[in-house]
Amino acid sequence: MTALDQNTAGATLTVDLGALAANWRRLGADASPATAGAVVKANAYGLGLGPVAQALASAGCRHFFVADLDEGLELRRALADAEIYVLHGLPPGSEGEYAARRLIPIISTPEQIAAFAAFARRGEGAPMAVGVQFDTGMNRLGLDHTHAPSLAAELRPFVLKLVMSHLACAELPEHPMNVLQRRRFDAARAHLAPAPASLANSAGIYLGPEYGYDLVRPGIALCGVDPLARTPNPFAEVAALFGKILQIRDVDRGETVGYGASHSLLRKARIATVAIGYADGFLRALSGQSNRPTSGHGYIGEFKVPVVGRISMDLITLDVTDAPAALAHPGASVQFFGGRQPLDQFAAAAGTIPYEILTRLGSRVHRAYRNAATP
Ligand SMILES: *Cc1c(COP(=O)(O)O)cnc(C)c1O
């Protein structure tokens, strides 16, 4: 792993921007004739907002979704021309910021409509661009779909750039919620002036062409995770996590490892201490305990190395007895996801989903970018 030697960080996430761009193109082809945007909230799912957004823009992506205003401002600094939709809408008092930075709020309450309309009336110049989100059954965020008839008049002061909703069960194709939400979405849209529409996240793209509308909003599939867990995974691998071995010690049978002495060694073992911990997003649920099957593991080359003992804040310990000393030595890298252990399997071992693993990766984890398009 010569590339990893270039930095002094204990943990490194490699991000293949060429694979990311290829995934975006595939999603666009699969969603066609709908256009593919990109959801880059939460620091682009932990991969790094600036490099990810730039790679997608180079590939031709024009429509980006972030969660909140701060993310929108950061993305605007990276991309001067993109259409940036802010899913959480419009906090009171932030109207001027949206206008100045050309951010498009996705409005989800009547109060936001009123506040933005009042702001628009005070200002001069071009009418403000907005999107609206209808809640069609998830009961999480959005205007009530049954209130659509009264909204057309209230939205008249704006340029309506997007009407959207979000699916609760897109990764369950047979679930009746999908059809119900699509019907409610269509009924609500019918009351508004014609505007581009968007319903599908990554999984929603594969529910059928009637879910594509004008714009699709993939996030996790861009990162190489198939929300439908198909075999083989149709998406290219984007993210891989590595940790560096700080120290190796030989420990006698019967000794314990780590906090709480929760792990007793059943044999004489070589224990490698790696510079990654729960502060870096290596979840404590991956801890190993001698009296239950170990949940977390990594790979050194082709050798599987299980977590032993509790995950600590900055360190983990692995049993590397079965890996040759030529590979398992201080300074060597251990791979945790990517390659032999796909991200969804690593997440399952931690009792969670790939989304949570990626977005929990801490700021101490060095992000190393590969295969950026040459301008
Ligand atoms: C996060 C999010 C998405 C992307 O979902 P994926 O499952 O990652 O593709 C799309 N739309 C909305 C409203 C979201 O919050």
C-alpha cells in the first residue's frame, strides 16, 4: 500500500472518484429519460463534499442536494454554477443567504412559504426559485399532500423549480407504500403549476420507469453500495477503509486484551494494535469477546484478522497470529471494508447499514482520492 505511506494518519479512507463518476453515469442511464442528480449531504456521505461534488460535476451532474444551509454554502464555494437544493428548507432569517448564494430551498412548511414570499415582496429583481416537498406517507418532512389544493396560489410569487417527495420503502419493491406514495404524489402535483418532479432515491430508480419523473436523487449508490443488495453488485466500489498497525506483541494464552479484560486469549497469540477507534467511526459494536463469536474483522492481504477485545476511542486490537510476520508488522495496513469485505458486510457485522458506517467516519480519517478526472 505505497500510496498510504504518503500520509501519517492512522486511518485512511480511499475514495475512487472515477468509480463514483461511473456509478453516476450508470444511474443516469438506468433512470433515463429522467436526469440524475446527486445527493451529497453529510459531507457527501462521509467521502468529502468538495472532491465528490467536483468529480460529479466533471462527469456532467448539474443538480445537487444537501441537507442544510451550511452544506449548501460549502457546496456553492466548490461549484459556482450547479443547482443546489437544500432539503431542510429555509430557517427563519436565512432568506437573504439563499438569494445571495442562489441556493434553492426545498420548502416543507406553510410558514416557510409565507416567510419567503414576504422576503420576495421586499426585494427587487428576479423572482425567487424554490422547490417544494410533499410528505406522501413517510410522515417525516414535507407539506401535507392533502393541502396541495390551497398551495398553488401561495406559490405563485416563486419560480417553482422542483416538486418532490421521498419514498419510505423504495428498497422493498413489493411494498404497497410505493404505489400509494406515487399516487398521492401525482394527485398533489396536479394542483400546482407544471414543474419538474422528483421522487426516487437510489433504490427508487429500480422500482420502474413510472418512479423516475424528471430528476432522480441517488446518494448511496453513488458510493458503490447497491441498496437492493443484488449479486453481483452493479455499482463500482468507491470507498475502502484502512488502518495502520502501530505495534505488535506476543501474548500468552489466558491473558486478556483491552478495557474490562473482556477478551481472554484461548491460545498464545500475536496481537496487532491499529490506530483507529470509535472516534473514527469504527463502531464499538464491532468489539470482540472470547465468549461470543467475534463480529468485526479486517484483512491483511488475504488473511482474515479478527478484532479481539473492546474497541477503544483511538485504537483497536486484532489477532494476527494467522497472518505471516512479513505482512503483519508495525506500519503495515489492515483493510476493513472494500475488497474482500464489502461495505455492506462490514456494516452488517456492526449491526447497522452502510449509510451509518460512511457518515460516522471521523475527521481524523485521512481521505485519499484516486482517479480524479484530469481537467
Ligand atoms: C438522503 C436522501 C436521498 C438519497 O437516498 P439514497 O438512499 O442514499 O439514494 C434522496 N432524497 C432525500 C430526500 C434524501 O434525504
